[in-house]
Amino acid sequence: MSAASRSARPSQKSSTAADVRAALLLAALPDVAFDGWHENLLADAAQRAGIDAEAAEDAFPDGTRGLALYFSEWADEEMRKKLAHEKLAELRVRDRVARGVEIRLEILTPWKAAVSSALSYLGTPPGGLLLPAHVWRTADIIWQAAGDTATDYNRYTKRFLLSGVITATILYWLGDDSAEHADTRAFLARRIDNVLKIGKATGTAGGKIKSTIKNALGGLRGKKKA
């Protein structure tokens, strides 16, 4: 049993549903690199973590597929915790966003093979239909940590663009064997540069459109009064 699996084992009396889910995932991950997200993975993880089979089924009614999807949620929550301890206010917005993506990759690095396997396993329906929502959730957490408070269309534009950056960066990272993933960091920086340029252009265009609509409505009201 790995150190991560032992440390994640929940108390039989005081464990919460979140504890059980996390313990099952961490007990399963070491084997995923070798055997993939196979049908008996949840049962094997429950046995390894000392969790009752019924409790494991209650935690993941969809079995292995639910466990694979939870992998992303778990990484998001770990990322959220780490971001809360980062001195993001001292950084430029672009660097805050980059740091969020970097932290998520740092969390996933010990389980790189499991990430690759999860993308393949979840790449077909019904899992594949849920992947975009999970990436969007990651982007939303990062933007919130970066201090974004937008509530208009800019909120959705930022998250849409960052979702693309996260997806492209993870795919690049999976094939990156450079020291401390330096190539991935450089790739991420370039992608964020591109996104900021697009976002700025979109914001400018959006402002012009809003101004045009406002002027048009003002003209219509003027005609009605005349």
C-alpha cells in the first residue's frame, strides 16, 4: 500500500462522504497506471483502503466511471486549497491564472499516467459529454482565485478561453519529459498570451457593439417622442 493510500484511509466511525470518496480515489490511483480504469477498480480500491463494499458503492453509484470523473473534482479541490495559500494579489492577473494551471498540474504530476488513462476512458459517452463541464469548473475556480468578479458576458468569455488553454496545456504536459516540465510552463505562457490578446479584442468589440445598440435605441426613442 502506498503512503498516499495509507494517509487517506478514513476512520470507520468518523469518516464523511468526502473522506470516503477521496480515500477510494487515492487507493485506486497507483493501480490505474498499470491496469487502467477497469471494471473492478472500485472494489479493489475499497478492499485496499479498508472501506466496506456497500459504502464504496454508495460513494460512487456509477462505479469506475464515477470514480474517474471524481478524479477531476478531487484535483480541483486540492487546487483550490493550494491557491488559497498563494500570494496571488502580488501577481499580475495573467500570472495568477498561469499559477492556477501550474498548481493543478503539480497536483496531478504523481498521477500523470492515470490522467492520460482517464482521458481515454472518459473520451466516449457518457463520460466524454461531461468532460467540458469539468474543465469549465477548473477554469472557474482559477478565475475566482485570480480575483475575477465579472458577471456579464466577459465572465463566460474568460472561462471559455481558459478552458481551451487548460485542455491544450494538459495534452502538451502529458507528452512533456523536460526537467520540472519547463517546456509545459513555456507552452502555458504562450497560450495565455494568445488568450489575453483575444480577450482584449473581444472586450473592445463587445464595447463597440454595446455602444452601437445603445445609440440605436436612443435614436428610436427620439423618433417616438418626435
